[in-house]
Amino acid sequence: MKRVYWIGVVLLLGVAIGCGGSDVPKAGQSGQGAGPQQAGAALASGPQEAGPAEERQYRVTIQSTCTAQMPDGQKNLIDSDASFRYTWRFRGREAELLLHEIGDRTRLNGQPMVESNRSRDRFHARRGEQVVVDATFDTADEQLREVLRDSFDCPLCKVALDEEGREVARSITAGPGAQMVLDDGIIANARLFHGPFAPGKKRWESPAEISMGQGRFARGTLRYELLGQPAGNVKPPGQVAVKVSGELTGGGEVGAGRRDSVTYRLAGTQVYDKDLGRWRSGRFDVAMSSQIAAGEQKIVATGTTKIEMDLLPEETPEVQTAARPSTSLD
């Protein structure tokens, strides 16, 4: 097995829960992308609750560290970080997802490997020290312009919610240029902190998923337990802390190999704002274990990931993602 293949597999581990997608878009990419267990289900027909749309903007940051033992016994350290900013536009029991920007960066044994920053206005990507894409919307060719136009600042999907906020159906509304962000699992990652809140209950559960990259997902059940007011000196009225835990599992083909026994054990807390009727923040610690096999050879990987979500103030100006390239984009 050629070492270059295994290095590519290692990089997949580094962005497994991140946003990935530092590659240049390939011609001919199209389709509607992978979704959750409800993917492909048409939204319930019939009248929806009337009223003006309510928009809430959020930022999620992800920091991962992973150790991968190669087939030759060598151990490699992969660390990555990612950040993305998005809006959920609520109208009654329907919600639309709009993505605004993504930044991601992966290092192998301390050396930069892949990095990108993407928004409607710009696409910048590097492999190692080499810039492979650096284009604005105006200077991009038509193929890349379609990617930027279909991926950012426009609805990617529409979800139907029950009375507790649990997703019951989903339809993909993105154009073909959004296939890269769909395959990166942006919908799953943007849904992770927006599960149900069950008034009057001490405990409840809900299906959940995390992106594994390349259109693959780890799925399972998250358990919620009401804790009371958030910790800290300031206890805003109407806000309650909720303990969240669960185990998500998955697997599937990865290039010429297969990724099996993928397990994400998640534990953390979220804060729900009863006055807003929305989740305000969340902090998850995730322990990951995985095996990637090709023939008789395999990589064994273990790691940890910290995922944080925050509701942004309505007056917050547009911001750059936390993962920025070292070359100047300002």
C-alpha cells in the first residue's frame, strides 16, 4: 500500500467532524447530497403557521486532535480546527438553513496540510504552503461562481419540526453548486445543537448525527437532562442548562478502503432560552475511535474533539471564521 494513500486517509480523519472541503470543486458535481435519517422525505403538505420569519444567527467552532497508528506502526498526530457561521430562518414549525462562511485547517505532525476559507465573496484554499485557489466571486470562473452562489447566503434545506422542535422531515433546496458543502455534512453539523426542548419534562431523547466527511454520517441518540439555571454568577431569567450525552456510530467506504467501528461519544451542556424559544449556546466534548482498512492493512485512530456553539447578537457584523489562512486576505 502506497504511503501517499494512507496520508490521504489520515487527513480524512482530521476533518471528520469539521467542515473539510479544501479541494478545488470538480466539474460535473451535482445532486442533492446526503442527509439524516429523514433525508429525502418531502415536507408535510398543507398550510403552515403564518407569520413573519424569525432569523437567528449562530457560530460553531470545532477543535480536534487525533492520533493515527499507521500500518507500519508509525503514529501520526492530526490536529484540525474549523468554524462556520449560519442562520436558521424559522417560520412556524418550518426552518430554513443558510450558510454564510466556513474556515477549516488541518495539520499533520505539526505541518500544515490543507486549509480553506469560503464565503459568498471569496474562496481561498491551500495544500501545504501552496495556494490552489484564491478567487473572489467576481474573478471566479463560472464553475466556482456556481459553487459560491449555491452554497452561501441562500437556503440549503428546509426542515419541518414538531411541537418540541424535533426534526420530522427535510427537503434539500440548494442548487447543484452546493454539493461540496452538502457532502461535507454542513446540514448535520448545523443541526447538532438544535435538537428538541421538551417543556415540563426532566429527560427526553432525540435522534442525532455527526458528519464523518465524504457524505458519511455517524448516527445515534442524544439524551437530554434538565439541570436548571446555567452555572456562573449571572443567571439570566428564562435560561436553563441541559445536560446532553450520547453515542453516535457509523462506517462506510473511504476511497479504496473502508472506515469501520466509528464511534463518537458525546457529553456536554446546552443553554436554552425559554423567552426566545431557542437554544442559545452549547459545549460538547467528543471522544472518537475508528478503524480504516484496505485489504489486510488498517489504521487505528483515536482522538478528542471540542465543539462549541453560540447564538450571535442581532447587531453582530459579519465576521471572519476562526480558521484563517496565514496568507493575507484582508
